[in-house]
Amino acid sequence: MDIPRIFNITESAHRIHNPITPDKLASLGSALRLEPGARVLDLGSGSGEMLCTWARDHGVVGTGIDMSPLFTGHAKLRAEELGVAGQVRFIHGDAAGYVADENVDVAACVGATWIAGGVAGTVALLARSLRTGGIILIGEPFWRHLPPTEDIAKGCLAHSIADFLTLPELLAHFGHLGYDVVEMVLADQDGWDRYEAVKWLTMRRWLDTHPDDELATEVRGQLASEPVRYATYTREYLGWGVFALMQR
């Protein structure tokens, strides 16, 4: 079980696999008023930066599940590095359908709502692991402003304009699902730049050491096109945020 290999290559140097900076991630943890011993479940935990830093800074305990053995390995090493390996565990597995054995205080899916078919399905999945009065965290893109054409939406790596909502529409959607939005932390352009631009040096270094790999042509193509594509489309039209929800 693994994610497509191209992502293991392009994001192998990432600690955070979303367009959010460490400072913003820390702000989110503080905003949630986490108590020592709070239980956190993170579906699609990537390289574990959220769980590991919150365990260090707030004393939370928790579990992360991710399909990438590479990223799961990175998460375990990060827990050791920060001295929190006794507080958090990381499981290589499919987060789709995962329900915690014991109800948690925070159930999160930050940037991987595809695991349950979108926002509504992921909120419903996370709710199955959540204690009464707990908080759901959803990380999701939104349109900063609507693309004028479907081609521009595809330039943002969406399938169509309908893939995402505007920010007001997304906040309203959470309400229609029966949840209050109680916090949000939005990515800024620096967060987007860090998430996207880190890939470019990673790809170049990988190409220098793997010139004959079967994916070398694909990686070379991405490195040649991604900076301009990103600056033209994603940076202009696409936002991203983490939203904290409590059931009404």
C-alpha cells in the first residue's frame, strides 16, 4: 500500500505536505486550546509534523495513519527527534474508513478529504471517532475567486470548477452539515510558495542522482513546467485552510 511514487519523489523533503507554514501550524494548535493528554486522530498524517509538534508543545497524545510508508517512516523519526515517541504512534495504512478504538478529542483530516469522497464524507467519518463535544479539523482548498474558465481550473490541478467552493460557500457548507465553524487558519502565499517551491529543488536533486529512472522523464517534465503553472494558476486562484468544527 502506497501513494503514487511521483508524490514520494516530489514531496520527500517536506515535513508538512500542505501549504501551511510551521508558524501557522503552531497557531492552529494554540487556537484549539489543547489540553495535556488530549487525544488526537490524524487521518492522512503525512510526515507527522502536526501530531509531533503538538505533542511537544501541548502534551497531546495521538495516532496518525498514512498510506505512504516513506512519510510514515519520516513521522516516526520526527517523533524520536522531538522526544515524543511515547505520546504518538504512526500507522502505515489506509485512512479511508479508519475509526479509533477510543473516542478522541480532536479528529483531523488535513488535506486528504478524498479518503471519504469529499468534505461531507470525511466529516462523517471523523465524527465516528469523536467524543461528544470534540473538535473536527478539515484541511481543504477553496477558490480565492472563481476561475473564469474550466481550463483555468484544470491549471490549478482541479478536474473542474465544481471541485472546490469559495471560502464563504465552504463555511456555509459546514453549517449545512450541522456543524459550527469555531476556528480557522488560512494559508498565505508564503505557505503556498514553501509547499510548491520545495518540490522544485527536490526534483532537481533527484534527477541529478536518478537520470536513468523510469520516472525521470515525468519528473523532468514537471520540473520544467511546474514553476510557471503554479505562478499562473494555483497562486492566483486557489486558497487553502484548516477549519475547526463542532457539532451543533
